Amino acid sequence: MIEIARGSVNKMSTRLDATRVEYAFRLGDSQIPVNPLIGKTVRLEYLGAIHCNHCGRRTKTSFSQGYCYPCMQKLAQCDICIMSPERCHHEHGTCRDPSWGEQFCMTDHVVYLANSSGVKVGITRSTQLPTRWLDQGASQALPIVRVATRQQSGFVEDLFRSQVADRTNWRALLKGDAPTVDLAAIRQQLFESCAEGLAGLQARFGLQAIQLLNDVDLVQINYPVEAYPTKIVSFNLDKNPIAEGTLLGIKGQYLIFDTGVINIRKYTAYQLAVHH
């Protein structure tokens, strides 16, 4: 086999070409198209080192998807409010990095519905669409609320998660596309069932801050998968540094081989070599 690239891995870059997703490995400064490798034998080799995405120091363990422990403890992007936006403490003057918060949290966010392993509610910066949906393996997606800050998106998501799941079942995701659903109808059901809570948020933050989206088009997404596995077996590079097999497809951040599956995002900051 021929080595085609090596370096510190990041999540695969994605691009929606019409309705089909195009992928590329990101290894250091290199980007290697992945779609052309489908149907071919591919080997991923963990080279035994992890370097923090922020400071570059070597670390035995990757924390918060790509950081060393000290950086995980001090960086704003690793704070608890990233996973729980409603716990944002920027207004109290205690943000780990107020300038980072201004850039990434005090900006427009979208609350959306996605159908990956079933219907879920999620949030992301408006500039991250459709990337967020592609990373999650959604086959359908629909923005339903636009808000002014990340914290506000967390409050709206909290309302909706009482009615709709906020997690993806990764095993179901890799067994095939979820049945098509009417996301527009689910949106209206959420607006009706959560009307009181939404009105309360609009009264608190203003109508311009919490905007209900009633006329946004549904996005359909197709993934380059030739065959789904009948049994889900995951590669673990920490236990076995080699993941190899015939590449059957790509969905979300998962590579699907005839020998197993691997979540590339899980190994952010690992030093990898790719062969085929």
C-alpha cells in the first residue's frame, strides 16, 4: 500500500454538492479527497503521538476532542457552557476568554430539526450550516428558530427537547438512512406545544432576538455509502493502531469499512498516516 498523507488529524472537511456530501481528510496542512477512495482498500495508522490542537504540546490523552488537559481547563471553547449553552456566564464577567465569547457565542445561532437516526433538535452558529448537519449524518434538516446568542439557542433547545430528542443514536445512523419524516409538520407542533415558553423568551430578549422561522426550505442530504454494515463493530486506535478494510462509505464523521467503522472526529489531534 502507498502512504498518501500523514499528520495531525482533524474532523473531515465536508461540502454539500447539490444534495451529495463530498469529504476530505485533514491531516496537518493536507486535504485528501475521501470519496474517490470508496470501494478501495484503505488503512489508517495511528503513529503513537497526540499533539494539542491549541498549544501543540504532546499529550497522552485528547480532551474535549483535541486538547491537552491544561488547555481543556482554561480555554473558553472547552468550558461547560459549550455543551450546555443555557449555562453561559459571559454576562457575569466570568467567561474564560471574553473576546472568544464575543466572536463565537454572541452571534446569530440557529435551532434546527434534523433527521439522522430519527428526529432530533440541535443548535449551531448560523455560519456552520450545513456543515453541522453533515457532521451529524442528517438526511433531512430544517432551521426553525434564529436567535441572537448561543445562550438563547440553549434556552430554546431546552423548550423543544421536552418534545423531541437531542441526541443521535450512532449505531442506528450507521445501519441506514432514517425513514423520511415531515419536519415542517413537527416544527409547527413544537411551536404550538411550546408557545408559552417561546413567548416568554421573546418577552425577555425581544422579538428580533428570538425569530420563529416558518418559511425556510427543507434540506435533503445524501451520503456516499455503497453498503451499510449488518453488524456495527468500532475500531479503537488506542487499543489497535491499525484500522483497515475496503471503504464502503462515509456518513457524518464515520468511515464505514467492510471490517468495522471509525469516528474520525474522535481522534482529533492524533498523528495518523493514511494508506491505500
